Amino acid sequence: MKMLSKNEKKQLKLEKLRQQSEQARHDFEQKTQRQEIQEKSSKSKKFKIYTTLAIVFSVLVLSVGSFAFINSTKPGDYDNFAKCLNEKGAIMYGASFCQYSHAQQGMFGRSFKFVNYQDFSKNPNVKITPTWEINGRLIERVQSFDKLSELTGCSVQ
């Protein structure tokens, strides 16, 4: 076995270090490539998830909007009754803050848009809300449909 000189030993050490350095650089590049691939994959997955959520949300909003629109265009159960009350000159005086005015409105449902509704402040004789004015007579408090029908001659059906 041959003995290596100091110079040869240095050369071997340098070569070994060069090989280790090259291996470390190669490992680093592979690690970096794997990370880039994972990041692209992760971004792609996030994009797909966000796109899917956006589509689902859009479909949901369109569905709810369509349902609300279709529902709002349907005739109310008491449209003819409310129209008749209006034709007979019946006026309902109410207040936006009054739970009883809201209750009377609620009885009509979608048909309330045909009732001649006025704010109570437009008639100084109105002391309680709701108050109905029918044939010049003031009828205070919430009225049943039967009572309104009796007073106006309008059919509830």
C-alpha cells in the first residue's frame, strides 16, 4: 500500500468536500423542486375549492332570488277582498311602530298592497291604531275579515 503525500491527502479531502458539496446542492435542488410542485398543487387545490364554493354560493343566491321573485309575483289569498275594500273607500290608518297595525297587515299577507293604508298622522281624528275609516265612520282596533266584510259588503273569498 502506497503512502499518500500531504498534497495528495489535501487533494483527496478537497475532492471529497467537492462531492459532498455537489450532493448537498443536488439534494437542495430536488427539495426545492418538490416544494414548488407542492405549492403549485396546493394553489391549484385552493383555486378549485374557492371556485367550487363561488359556484355553489352563486347557485344558492340565484335559487333564493328566483324563489323570492316567483313568490312575490303570486297573487295573495285576499287580493280580491283587499281590492274591494279599496274600491269601497275603506282606509286603514296605522303606525309603523304599532304591533297591532302590523298584526292587521299580517292578516292580509301579500294582499295588503291593495289596501288603502295611511299613516295615522294624516287624520287628526285617529287616536288608536289601527283605525279603519269606512263610509265616514272610524272603527278602532284590529278588525276581523268578517267584520270588514259586514261593514263594506265585500266578500272575503
